[in-house]
Amino acid sequence: MEAKCHLRYQRFGRRKVAQLLDAVRGKSLYEAHYILESLPRIATDIVDKAIRSAGANLSVKLGRKLDLKAIWVKSASSDQGPMKMLKRVQPGPQGRAMPFKRKMCHINVVVSDTKEQK
């Protein structure tokens, strides 16, 4: 059985989050947590939150508590979100003020209680 978690409008770049998701794809939730804990990135907390939430969704679907070593990250992806205009300005051409933009991303995680066979 599978369960999903979608985190929307996270204030991190898509490529930086994708590097973290590549590191945990195909691993158990137990391994993924310790891999993310050891990586020196800011977005590791958000990715760990998404993975744990997907694991909790799976245990609710099955109706019993599951061991973290028995749940596997089946797929994990990040998509580009909208560019957020912050209430700040930066200098633009010819003395104008341009809005300050920040990248956002959407994180999608699917976990399963069976390991994928390659």
C-alpha cells in the first residue's frame, strides 16, 4: 500500500531540495532520517517533515503503527512553485525600485510498505 505527502509553497529552490530527495529515494524512513540529519543543508528539516508525514499517512491507512525500517520512500520529487514577491525592494535600472523575488517549490513524497524491486 502507498501513501503520499504534498508540501506546497516551501521557500527553498527546487534544485536544492531535489538534491536532498535524490539522497533518500529508495531508502527506508529510518535510513532517510539519519541521512538527512547528517547533511549540512537548511532544507533537510522540511524534507524530513514531508517523509515522516507520508509515513504517518501510511500507518493511518493501514490502521496500525509501523516500524520506520519497514516503510520505504518509493518516489520523491520537487516541482517549481511561484516566485514570491517579498515586501522588499532592490535597486533596478535608471533609479527604479524592483520587487525582491524568492523561489518556492512543491515537495511530493510517496512511501510504500513494500520495497521496490529493480
